[in-house]
Amino acid sequence: MGRAILLLASVATLAIMAGCSLCPHCRRCGVSCSGGPEPPLAAVERSSQELAIQELAASVQPPEPPADLPAPVDYRALSPQQCQCLAAKHAPLADGLDTQRRQLEQKESKKPCLREDKSAKQRAFQESMLLYSALEIRDQAAGTALEWYYQLAGAEAKADLLNESLKEGRKTLEGVQGLKKQGLHLPAPIEEYQRQVVELQLQETQNQLAIEQLNSKLRQAIGQDSKTGRIWPDLRTPLGMENPPDVEAAVQLGLHQRPQLLLLRSMIDNLDRDTLGSARSFLQVLNPLLAMSSPGPNCKVLKILGKILHIQPGQEDEIDRVRAQLSDYLRERERTVEAEIRETVYEIRARRQATILAREAADSWQERIRNLEKQRAEGIRGVAELSKTYLDWYKARGEVVKEFVGWKIAVAKLKMAQGVLPAECGYTECKKD
């Protein structure tokens, strides 16, 4: 939440300094846009919503099969680093801030006159705000895209496991149906095997929907056309941090690299009479009460003299007050960033260990299957028990996928919390693009 507020404050401050209105539609329309009171909704008695939905669901019919065979799915390989850097590159809001910063730099180069010292300070202050705000946005964009990327990898792996499970479930159902036709004893009611197949089909449909949604999000995040084929996560290139990171070193790196913290420190270090207005606008977006300035002098002569000499009585006190408010906010954000980093480091360690344990559990099921296959060949065990063990093995393999993907997502979250994702793609504090 604090991260979003800080980004909003930075962008809104720059819009205010540029003379833009954050809500021109509201200013134009006022209360006349409401169009008068809406009529009251009709009163009803409470009934069973679940029953109503079940009745509606019962009326849904399966779609007609397509006349032509569906075209094979077209895949496009994407490595973790490609995903990270493409998402950092294709961040429209960050691009807009960088464009605005370059325009300020061009204005500064065209007007090198020393008498514009105040304007130069203001431009440098605004440039720093634009620079660090853009880096923070790129960091968030890259981290979010990486999370979707690994979720997609997990969903594709789940699709493989569901496909294997459905094959096994259908084979078992056919075997049980054969036993029923022969009048032999069934290990369980046939409806149980039918229900098992239907549940797997439901999971497969839901997983395919998740794959399509994640593909859509990723294509947009990395700047790919909507007609691009499905993205295939290529996990052969690791994201880094194969070994658990040191928590204190990770915290220190984040405190020194996170763009939002660098933004606040830059504002505090460069706060003076010339940059006070920009800092006040920044605080106003965070909280309107924070930007209230001290009352000016009552004497008209002092007011006129202050304007001529560019000196406002009490301004130094206001500078100290604004600096203190920015410092308080900086300390709050540092605590939040440190907590995020510590939490993700602990999650990386836990997920990594869970991946190892889940893999060992899956291997034990494979050993069980080998024993049952041997016993079945000797006529000791039946097909039902072997089929159940296969399904348990697929579930165990699904846990391996879940924990592995969770581990990689935690690594991406740590890098995002540290603010290092843009720098790994060539975006740095250097103002030269």
C-alpha cells in the first residue's frame, strides 16, 4: 500500500508542477454530472441463491464440436531474464516520466545562464523525482511479470500432470466397467471412478483458463502482440540465488538500492527554498494536511519586501518541518522495505527446503509403483490399487512443481523488494539513457 501511495505521490506531484489537473472531468461537471437520484431497487425476500445457480447451471449444454480440427498451438520461448527486461522496458508510465526528464535536461542545456540558478535547482530536483519514480515503476513491472511467468510455468506443468492423471483415470474406469460387465466384484462403486474422471476434467478446464489468462497478462506486460502464440517459459536459465541469501546482506542491499528510498533521500538532501514548493506538492498528495504552510506575515510591507528579495519570513522553519516530515516517511518506508526483504528471504529458504522434501516424497511414490507393478504381474494386487497409487504419485509431483514455482516467485519478490530488477536490465541511477 505504501509503495502505491509513494508512486502516486511522485506522479501527481510532477503533474501538479506541470500545471495539470488530476481530475478535470470532476472540475467541469461538479454535482450536475450525477443526473438526479436513481429510483430505489425493488424489495425481495431472501431465497436460496445456491439452488438458483444450480438450476441455471443444469440448463447449460456442452458446445457443438468444431467442424474443423483446431489448429496446433503456437508457442514462443521466453527465458526469465527476457521476461524481466522486456517488462522493465515496456512500462508506459515509466517511459512517460523518462521522456519528461529528458525534456527538462534539454531545457537546462539550452539555458545555461547563471542567473537562472533557482530554476536549475528546481529542474534538478524534478529530474531526480522523475528518475527514481521511473525506476520504481520498472522494478514493480518486472517483478510482477516474473511472478506471472513462473505461475504460467507451474500451470503448464500442472497441465502435463492432469493429462497423465486423466489417462490413468480413464484407463481405470474402463477396467472397472469391464469387471462390471463380467459380473465381478468391484473394488468401489463405479460412480466413484466416474466422479474422479469428471473432477480431473474440471481441474483441466480451470487450469487451461488460468494458462490463457496468464498468457494474456504476460503478452501485455512484455509488449507482445495479442496475436502472439502462447508463451513457453524456458526455465533452463536460472534467475539466480540458487543458494539461500544472507538475510542481513539482502536487507542492506535493498536499503541502498530501492528506488523509492533513493527518491526520498534525494528530496531530503536537496530541500531548500528553491525546491520547497515541489516537496510541498509531494507531501500534499501523501496527505493534504502535511502540506499546510505556516501563515505569512500580517504586515503588507514585509510581504512586498519578501517578494522582491525572494525571502519569506518563517520559510526556514517550514523547510525544517518539511524535511522532518520527509525523514519520518523515509524511516517508515525503510522499515517496510526491510520487513518485505526479511519475509521473502525466509520464504526462499522455506520453499527451497520444501522443494527438496516434496521431491523425496514423489520419489517414494515411484518406488511404491514399481513394487505394485511387480505384485500385479504376480497376480497379488489388482488394477484399482495400482491406479490409485499412480494418481497419488501425480499429486506428489504436483507438490514438487508448486514448491519449486513458489521458490522462484519468492526470489523474484526479493529482487523486486530490493529494487535491483531494473539495474539488472541496464536501467540505473545514471541520468543518461
